[in-house]
Amino acid sequence: MKYVTKRVFYFAALAALWMAAVVPAAADSLTKIEFLTNYAFHGRHSPYFVGLEKGFYKEAGFDIRISPATGSGFVVAAVDAGQADYGMADAGPVVQAVAKGAKVKGFMVFMDTATSGLASLKPYETPESLKGAKIVASQTDSARVILPIIYAQHNLNPADVHWETADPSVYLSLLAGGQADLMTASIDGDVPSLQRTIGQTREVYFSSFANWGYDVFGYLLIAKADRLNEKPEEARRFAEATKRAVEYAIEHPEETAEIMVKHNAALKYETTLAQWRQSIKAINTDYVKQHGYGTATDDRLQRTIDLMAEAMKLETPPVVGDTFAPAIPAQ
């Protein structure tokens, strides 16, 4: 009996030593990834933490660290300088940076359409319906550039748009008080805030610039161009893991918000959930249903570049191949 007991302890000890050797080896085999979101953590960033929590990135071979940034321009500069491996950035700053010589490329579409538009307390369903309405926007608000482009597409006169200049901090009060008919807004940031305040007593409406013809891509996942050339398989695995996380997050919004708050205690569950539910509208579009999540067709990429070049007055816009290298092929 003592002999059997000793043999049991012997093999148990061997098993423990084997596990100690194998587990660190498995952990060491993961590729460490520094990933930047476009801004302070927000409901739209929830899928990345779902991928972390559920092990989707780990199963794809990554040890990911997710950090917030201070804007898409910062993300592009950090990735270009090698200070981050991958990042999330608005398509506009990516196009602009590549035009100016940055060696970065998008490799996956995270959010199909831009989240920008106009919020109001009554519906404005077409650009024509804005005639005579007062829109509150800061002097540098991108809407002042985007809306004239939309008007040109519809053969409308930009002079029919009446702008009220104000600081973003007072947009809400001007809208609520009737001094403005519409305010510039994002669907997954400002709209949830409006619904939480004004929306308690009045209906909040949102007019998407994308639905009016400014159908540029929203947020892209980016990397250094050299990295994508040298490690296309790595980018594909990262894109597939992110796609898996996004699809899970769309199917389980409440759990997704819980995961986001678990990893970021400063966030509030209800706000995060409301933000993510609005983000889904800019992710799960008709284009995505047709071509697949995360993908980009050349014609849509070219249209994005053309519209961005017009908005940013780029003298020499980049070509599609210098701007995007798809990790997931379009259907």
C-alpha cells in the first residue's frame, strides 16, 4: 500500500512539473499586441473587451492589451511610429495621413458607417427638410464641411442651411430651449445622452449623414503597412477574432455592457448599453449584410477616399491600395 501511495505521489509530482513547464510555454507563444481605441473607453469599444473576456484573441494567438487614445489622429501617429501594433481610427484621418506620407493601412472595417449626423426633437428625413431650420455647431465642427457636400450631391443650395455657432457644451441646452432646431451629434455618443435627459419627456430623432449620401466608412482597424505585408496571416487572425467578438456582442448586448463595465469600473452599465445599442446601427448595415462584416469593396473604398478628399481639400488623394489591405475578403 505504501508503495502504491508513493507511486501515486511520484506521478502526481511529474504531472505538476509537466504542467508548470507547458503552461508558461503556451503563454509565451502568444503574440503580445498593443491595441489603441480611438478615444476614451466608450460603449462602441465593448467588443474588444468581449474578445478579451471570452478568450477570442487568446485562441487566435494574441495577448492583447487595450488602451484608450485621444483621437484617431493620435492612433494613426502612434501606429505609424511603432508605439502600438494595431489601432482603431476614423477613416478620415487615415486617408489624410496616408495622403501626407504615413505608412499605415486599414485592414478591417470595424464600423461600417460614420456615426455623425444631426439630432433633433422632430424628424428631418431628408436634406431638403432642413431648409429654414437652425443647426447649432461649433465653428470647426465637421458638419459644416460634410453638409455642403451632401447638399451638392442633392443639387441643393448650401446657403439654405442656417448655422448657429456655439460651443459643444451648450448644444443640448440650445436644442432643449428651442434656440436651435438641430444639433450636430453622433448616434452612439450624443443620442444616448439626449435620450437620457430630454428623451424622458420628448422624442429624440437622429438624421444620419450616411443615409443622406455621405456614406464613407466609419472606423477602420489599422496597422503599419510593412507589418501587413510581412505578417498578413497575423492580421487575418486578429481580424477574425475581432469579427467573432463583434458578432457575439451584437447578439448579447446586455452581457457585452456587463463585460465592458467589469473591465472599466468608471463606466456606467446603462450608459454603456445604450451606447453599444446605437453603435450596432452603424455596424450591422445593409452593406454589411450583403458583403460580410469587416470587409470593404474597392468601389466603396474609392468613394470614401473621394468624399474625404473633398471634405479635407486633399490635393493628392491616396489610392485604394495605399489605404487599405483587406484581411477579410468581401463576399
